[in-house]
Amino acid sequence: MIRMITPEDTPELLAICETTGLFTIEDFPTLELLFDDYHLTKSRLGHHALVYEDEDELIAVAYYLPRELTDRTWELLMIMVRATRQTKGVGSLMIEACQEHIRSMGGRLLLIETSSTDDFGPVRQFYRKHGFNDVATVPDYYSDSIEKVTFLKRL
């Protein structure tokens, strides 16, 4: 079942992020703040966060928002699937749910930014598989020699 996140989900959402191995221990306070801010203010500003729940276990999370000062452009900030459930179609369900929700609100474009590191290679492949195109690369964005790769899909 896909549903909106609740404040009680936060510890489990952080655990999902941890299982992916894509974050360092230093990243977790920022991730926790992201979820806390969502509940405190961001959800009232049009941000959306979904979870995929299976038999009372949270399996995946997606967070997306409208970009300010644009004409119906949205950004997917994160889509994370518990490592033990990756490559089983959950990520595809989540990204489709996000796109459908954004379309229902009149969304026109969906952007995704990610890293150029080898660890994020499967992530970039996942976005390409779902019809996103690489449209920009910012050299040395995250640190020296680690680029930001931007993907775009017209909805």
C-alpha cells in the first residue's frame, strides 16, 4: 500500500535510507531534519512524501515538491527502497505513483538530481529505465571530481 508519511514513520524512513548504503553517518541529521520539516511546514507548502508499506513494514519512501518560480515544474528529492526489496518493482511503483500524483496536480516537468559516483550508477540507470533523460552535469558539485547529474522527464 502506498500512503503519505506520518511523523511516526521517521525512524523507519531513516532505517530505509541506511540500508541503501548511499548515505554517510553525517547525512542522517540532515535526512531527519528533512522529514521533520516536512511535517512541521513543508507539507503545507505543497511538498509530498509517500511510503510503500507491506504488512506493516515500511519498504520505500519518495519525497517530491513543486519548484518555486517555475511553470508546473516538480523535483523528486529522493526515492529510497529498502536494500532487501530492491529490484523487485517497488521503486517502479513509487516513481509511477509520484508521477501520477504530480500529473493530477497539473505537473509539466519532473527533475531529479543525483551523484555521478559509481555507487549511484544503478540509481541513474533506474531513472533512465523510467524515461528520464540526462540533461545536465555540474562538475565538482558535491566535491572535487563528483558531479551532479540532472535528469528530466516531461509529464
